[in-house]
Amino acid sequence: MLALSALALLLAGCGIRPTGVPTDFGGAPSRVPCSLSQPDVVTQTSRGVPVQAFLLCGASLVTVDRSVPVPEGAADAQRRLIVARGLLGQLAAPPSAAEQAAGYTTHVPAGLTVSGPRPKDPEDSLRLSTAPGGLDPYALAQIVCTLSDSAAAEGDGSVVLGGPGDGRLSRYACTDELRSRPGTTKPPSSEVTGS
């Protein structure tokens, strides 16, 4: 009996000791490869301007190739809005079968729409049908990183977003930390005033 008690104490002492200090080392490792074994045929056969969309895989954002049809000769403001609408549609659509098999998902809700600036908004503004603060953190990270890295924005790694109506606008940036921890990291933002 004494030997069994000693063995139980010895086994209980093995492993990681608890600590009072909070630790956060990110999500658990995943066996999902987060890479497509071959190029997605659906993406390859699409015609249009090549773009990249950010989908979730494991606990981080990963780019996938997409295309958005844009008419030739479209004015800059019109082109920006066409690309933003196309990308938002791509983000809200379920990933292809090959992408799902590789572990890709999306949190962007179906039915979310985007419109151009209101009369007093800066010309590079985009207004979502749901205020950015009301979106799931993963969805907001996907939208910010996808749009800020596209022809829908000014090309400086940020995008100006607002909600419907005359709500306030903010400039959101896509950072390495946001791409690696989209659920727990808020996109850096600063308020934008209209003209």
C-alpha cells in the first residue's frame, strides 16, 4: 500500500507545474496543412483581375488566389467599388471543396454588402451594410486584410471603412499580428473625418 502511494505521488509530480502567471502561446498546433496540394481549378478558370482574399486556416489568416471581373476603362472610384464588392462576395462564399479539405474557413456573413463613400466622406471610403464594430472579430480581420491589400484601397496597407448611414469612418490597417491572431487582435484603427 505504501509503495502504491509513493508511485501515485511520483506520477502526480510529473508534467508541467501550474503557474499563477497568465500565459498565452496562441492556439494549439494543428494537423491541417493550410496549403492546397494543387492549384484550385475553379480559381484558375475564372476571368478577371487577379486578387488575393484572406481566409482562416487554423488560427491565422492565409491568402488564396481569386479574381474579380472589372470592366475595361472603369474609373478609379468605380473600379475600387467593383473590386471591394467582388472581394466581399468571395469572402462570404464558402471555400471551394479543395480549400475546405485543406482546412480553410470564412467568418464573413453572407448578405454583407459594401457601398462607396457618402457625399462628405473621403473618396477612398467604403461603407459596409453592418458597422465594422458589429462584425465578428475574425470576419473584420478577413475584410480589413483583404481590402487593404487590394485595388479597393489606396495601396498603403490600410482601408477606410464605416457602417451604413452617416456613421463614423475609421482607417484600419492589416498587420502581421492581426494576420497571425485574428480572433484576439483588433485591427489598428484611427478615426477619419469627412470633408
